[in-house]
Amino acid sequence: MDKILIADFGSQVTQLIGRRLRECGVFCEIHPYNTIDSILREGVEGLKGIILSGSPCSVRSSNAPAIDLSLCRGRIPVLGICYGAQFLAHSYGGEVENSGSREYGRAMLTIKAESPLFKGVPSVTQVWMSHGDSITRLPEGAKVLASTEDVTNAAFHFEGEQTYAVQFHPEVYHTPEGAKMLSNFALDICGCSGDWTPSKFIETTIDSLRETLGEDTVILGLSGGVDSTVAAVLLNRAIGRRLTCIFVNNGLLRKNEFEDVLASYEGMGLNVIGADASEEFLSALAGASSPEQKRLTIGRLFIETFEKYAHGISDVKWLAQGTIYPDVIESAGIPGIASKIKSHHNVGGLPEKMGLKVVEPLRMLFKDEVRRVGRALGVPEALIGRHPFPGPSLAIRIVGEITREKLDTLREADDIFIKALRSYDCSALDYPSASDPRQKAANLYDAIWQAGVILLPVNSIGVMGDERTYAGVAALRAVVSTDAMTADWFHFPYDFLAKVSDEIINKVPGIGRVVYDISSKPPATIEWE
């Protein structure tokens, strides 16, 4: 299979490079820069090119991140982006100097020389800049391809080889022709076939799973979400009844979710066990108030619950998980540059405790790719279009200590919000579908990536009838995203917010005020805890 490697130097938007390549049918892998040399020395089957990402670092720093360019330059096509461009220039005798002030935002790029990198791109086009250093002199043998008003060496090429560099970011949406540039690099310069499709992924993954798992028995934790569902259907295609799925009721699910999710799997041919451990979870969480304490408690009980039910299944050898690529990226971290955000194991500790091996059939897919694979597998659209739901469930949507009363209050408010999203007809509005941006959203739920209600640990004075009240505050959260790595708050119609606020306050005892969270990720996260 054709493949492009992306060397991650710590940019916040490195994953977008991968997304753009996948969109044009090219498989790629993102690896921390400090692993690239060993990967290249070992050899990569099907390797067609390498992309050097941006970085918050300066190439002029004594401890600047670096790779051995002799392993790739002149051997395979190379594209340096922002820091990657500066690294190429600096490494081969060019000059990189401090810009004086950060060059950030939109700029107009003028193409100066014909190049396969800019095939089909207008001679003047908008690009997005984000750097504090500038390339003031190119290395010997390098030729300017494009400039902006402030950046002379905005794009260049080493003559006689397939090594290119751009000072701007083609991967972001603010560079309208950026996807075309990356497609030109991958398909024309690297010669990738562009045949990375859901059908091909399914075919090769099923073959790989059969070879890896043999006649072994596998258990998988279902959540009702897209990732675990698609992973389960894919494994079921590969090994059939040797897969057992366990859906745990932790007492922290949404209203009627345990029953509704189990019902949704009927008729899909999956072997599903419903494990009700709600009392155990709620008892263990009594008095827990910090996010870390709640997460650790829930994680420990998930392990215990899984272990209990897994022991009832004979000869289990593997634990399957619905891990996807953003989980892998966020769990890797880059020492000294990008910190590890989370552990990507959904039931961390269980494999070691039970001596299980881990299989993650979706670990190289972004969320939208998982949905496309799910559709190709025939997974019902009601499951494909479900919003992501956090592993710790409502525990991290109650800020502070968890009680049964708070859970009941939150469930009722959340139920009103989600039902209102599903029932609001927005077909006349210009909202794309979150699960398939090529389609228009028929209702607000379909237009939103993830939504829910947060119960805040504060009370607020209000007036209902002739009485003063002192009741709780609920925050609505709704975001748009493509892979949860970044997210922006959803721009609701005002009439919708007014209707939901009124309904929650009037129908849910204990809530006297509703607010809307308009924070984006970054700097905020999607969840509050």
C-alpha cells in the first residue's frame, strides 16, 4: 500500500496534514520526529514520500527538533511545511532569522515559477501564515517558487530533486487551495495511487484480523458510540461468534441509554452482554469530587466489571478497543514539545491484569473515516450519526461531587436538550451534516459534532411566579469539529436557545438558570472535566 510519513515536530495542526491526504485517497502515518530516523532506517513498505510538519520551536535554538535528512532527501520526495521549510533551509546553508514580530494570519501568495506543487492553483491565492522566524536566504541549489508581500521565500524547491518547502500552512482551511497543493504532492510528485477507500480498508483489515487472531476468542467493550460499534461489526465480519461484546451500565449514562443502546444492536448479528454495574459505580463514586479522582475510580471499576464478565467467557485471549487515530496521536506526546494529552486505552490496566493482548482495528482512522467505513459495513445510520460520548459518561458533566439527585437532574435537562436538537428542522438553514459534510443537516443534532448539558456547582437567584428561587445552573455545550482534535462552538438560532432554556427551567426541578458555553478547543476542551 502506498504510504506517506508525516514527521511531527509538535505543531497543533499536524493531524490536519494527515486528514487532507486521506481526503485525496492517500494513506499516511503521523510519527513524532524523534522516531523518524529509526523508522526510515528500518525501511517502510510502500513509502512514497515524507512531510515535515510545523512546530512551535525555532530552528535557531540549540535544542531544535531535528531528523537526519540524509535518510530521505534525494531518495524520496520531501515537503517541508513552516518549521519543516525552515529546517530544510537551515540544514543546507540557508539563513533563518527572527521576523521581529510573529507573521500570523492570511496572506496573498503569488506563484513565481511553474511547479508540479502548484498545478491547477491560481497564480495569486490566499494562504495562512503562522511563524516567528523567516527564511531570509535560500540554500545553494534552491529556487523560489512563490512569495507574499512580506515573505520572499514563501515556497521553494531544490533543483534536480523532489524536495519542496512552503513557509505557510496548506493543511488549514484558511489556505483554500492547500488541499490541492497537498494532493499535487501526494499524487503527482510522490506518485501515490490515491486508492485508499473504506472498501479497501475493510477488505485488508478483515484479512489482517483473521491472520492475527486465528481461532482466538476476543472481548470488546461496547459503548453505543460510533467507534466501538464499527470496531465490533468489523471484528464480527472477521471472526463471527468468537467475538463477545460487553456493554457496561455504569449508572452514569443518559436517560434510558442502557436499554436504548442494547435495543439498537438487535438484528446486527453481534454477541452482546449487558452488564448492569450501576450500584457498584455510584457507591464507589460517593464523595469523589475531583475530575482525576472520578476518572480513576471509573477506570478501576470498568476493569473490575470487565474482568468479572470476561471470566465467564472461556479462553479469552484478546481485548478489542475502538481506539481511533486522534487517540493515538494525543497519547503519544513529543518530549519537550507536545505533552501527552491522554491514555488511549479505554480500559487501561485490564490487558496487563488479565494477560490479554490488545487489538485496535480502527487505530489508523480519523472519526469521519470511521463513519465512512461504518456506512460501507451497513451499520445503521442512527448509530453512525450518534454524537461522541465521554468514557466517564455524565460523571465529568457534573462539576464536583456526584449524587443520584444531581444525576437525575442532569439526565432530565440533557434529555430535553438532545430531543430539541433532533426535532428542530434546519433543512432551510445552511448547516452541513457533522457525520457527512457533503450533505446538508436535516436537524440540529445532525449538524453538531457533540452536544450535552453540564451541571455546574453553583446556585443562582431567580423568580418563579411570586417567589424567589435559589436553584442550580446548567450549561449547554455544542461544538462542531471533524476529529475532536480542534472544535468550535455551534452557532445556534436564537429561537432554539430561548426555547430550550425555557423548557429546562420550567420542567427540571433544581435548575433556575441556563447558560451557553461559547469556548473553542483549544484553549478549552469539549468536556468540562
